[in-house]
Amino acid sequence: MKRITGVDAAKRHFASIRTVSQQTFMTDCRGLFDHELPLSEAVGRIVGTVRDGGDRELRRISGVLDGEPLAFIEVPKTEIDSAADKLTASARSALENAAGRVRDFQTAAKPTGWTHTSGMYGEIVSPVQRVGAYVPGGTAPLASTVIMTVVPARVAGVNEVVLVTPAPGNAMPHPAVLAAAAIAGADRVFKVGGAQAIAALAYGTETIPKVDVVCGPGNIFVTTAKKHVYGDVGVDGLYGPTETLVIADDSADPAYTAADLLAQAEHDVLAMPVLVVTSHGIADAVEAELALQLQKLDRVPIASSAIDNQGLTIVVNDVDEAIDVANTFAPEHLCMMVRDAGQHVSKVQSAGGLFLGECSAEVMADYVAGPSHVMPTGGTARFASALSVRHFLRVTPFLNLDEDTFLSLANDAAELATLEGLGGHAGAAEIRRRRMLGE
């Protein structure tokens, strides 16, 4: 872990890594194109090709990238319904418990419409009609991501929720993913991934229906594709590699602190584990624990690469300075391993999720606590929020004014319209006002 001392030095470091652009990243897409292309251009071509060519191009692109023909696109419902039978009873129970807790959390978070006591204005809250959830393939069967994306959409009242997740050739998605789809309430599952899957959801193909909102995390191709299709379809956010920032003072258990950092480091070689401590002694103790626990992981190469290349230890003077550093970084996960953690909540301005104390380990939110684990990364927690039921709801304001209220406001409306040089607007107010007053 690289070590930095002081708030200003930490802020300079964060500023430097946040300005790195991915638009110049070159890719050959493993034979899909004749030559290397900038990432954004390559993804743009994939998106446009699927938009115009439908299933045919979806199959062709997936076949080239996977190295084998895509035998079918939609997973048969019988496979989804029977997937839970392939799991242990305890695994199935855990998925059901997770889905139940996420459902309860999102139900509590669901906003409702309102009407002013006068009845003359308010807001209507209504769900979008169809959602597409993306669940990455990669090195782990992310059944939990199925729960965290599909259940909030279901709680919102979305009419149809479809799932896309990669599986090459004749292969089926992992049984845990399919079982989670059934438990969470997904209507259909399609075995495609990458930018081509996002394009299929955004524009529809002969097999995959066009959706209103695309949600879920993915790799750099998925994220770039979401940028390309935004506006033609809604997106929940743009997610990069996972980040965890742990603030620890002298009350923190070094073993717990190290374990929380490793839990995220094992996700991806690009994961960013950040430790902010109030002394070099705490830093030394946690880093020693990291070295010990790392050797016990199955995913040692991934976690060690993340720690060695992106891992960061920052030493500051006190918890307030540590929170200042965290607010600047705006991490996906902010873990407060400090005494009386709750008293610092109001100081936190930018975090995807906040985890207070030793019992609120971030891993609990990853799986069973209730909030969705799909959270903003890359500094977007400055303005974005964790995926929730709200992402699938539209809020429509309405007016139902009576005559007296209209007359009390009409002169001001006409005055402002005239100020802007919009005579038609002024006239729409004036013609009503005169007729109501008998002028």
C-alpha cells in the first residue's frame, strides 16, 4: 500500500487519479475490428451495429468476442425455474433471505405521490414500464447483483424486468444467477453481455425487448455503452472498479479493518482499497494484518494486485481530517471504524454507502442487509446515489387550479411572459383572465 501523510497530499493524489481519461484507451476487441480503435469509438460501433442489425449482429459480435458461436439468446424458463434445485438448501435460503431484506428496505424507501391540502397541485409517482438489469459474468457468479437490481425494480412496480448476463456458446449462466433471477422476480433472462447487451436493451432486437431503464454494474465496455445509449434509454449510473475507504482510529480492530479492505480488493485487479488512519502506528498494524490475511484468500493474485497498484494508506491527525479526505474522494463505500461513529454522520457529504462501526461491515450490504450494493464509483458519489427503487420511478407534477387561484396569479404570469418577449404565453393567460372577469 502506498502511504501518504496529510490531507493536502491526499487531495492532490485524488485529483491526479480522477483526471485520467478512459477515452484514449485503445482496443482491438479480439478480432471484431481490423485495427485498434479508441474505446469510445469501438463501443459506438458495437452499439450502432446491434441497433441496426438486431439479433443477427448480436449473435455475430458475441460469437467473435467469445471465440465461439452464440447458440441461443434467451434462457428457457424451465432452466430458470429449476435452477434453485441445483443449489444447496442453505444457499437457496440465503438468496431468499437477501431478497426479502432488500424488498423490505426498498419498500420503506419508496416515495409516494402527494397532493396539497387545497387539491390544486402535487406530484404523481409512477413506475417505468420495462427495466433491463445487467449482471456481469467475469470471475464470479454474481447472484447477489441479480437481487440488488431486480428487486428494487419490482418494488417500484415495474411491469416487466429482464436480465442480461454473459454465457458463451451453448453454456448456461451459472445456476446461482438463474436461481436468483427466479427468486428476485425477473421475467426473462438473456445470455449476452458486454456493450452489445446494453445496445440490445436500449434499442431492442427480435428477441430482446427494448427497455426504459438499464441498470447494473459492468466492465469498461458496459459503462461506455451506457454513456452511448443514455438519452435513448435511462441509465442508473456509470460504474467503474469498486472502491472502499475505511477510516480507522485507535479504537479500530486491525483485523476487521484489513478484512474489509480485502473484501473489496478481491473483486478486481483495478479495485481501490483506501485506508485513512489517525496515526502511523494504526497504519502499520492494519498493513501487517493485510499481509497475513491476504495469503489465506483464494483470489490472492487479484487482491494483491489491487493492493499493490491501487492500495493507499493516508495518515491524518484526527477523524475530522479523515472525513475531509473521504468527502474529497467520494468513495463507493465509506466505512467508519472509529469510536462513536454515529456522531460523525452529519459530516459525511459524499459517499455511495456509509457503514458505521464494526458490526456494519460493508460485506453485509453486499449481500443481506437491505440496501442495494450497486453504488456510485469514480467520484460520482458527489452527485449520484446508490441504486434504489427511486431509479425506476417517474415523478410528474400536476396542477388543478380553481378560478380564484388562476385569477390571483394570471397577471404575474402575463407580466413575466411579456418580460421574456413571449406574447403567446401572455395571451394564454390574458384571454382566460378577461373572459373569467367578463371583460
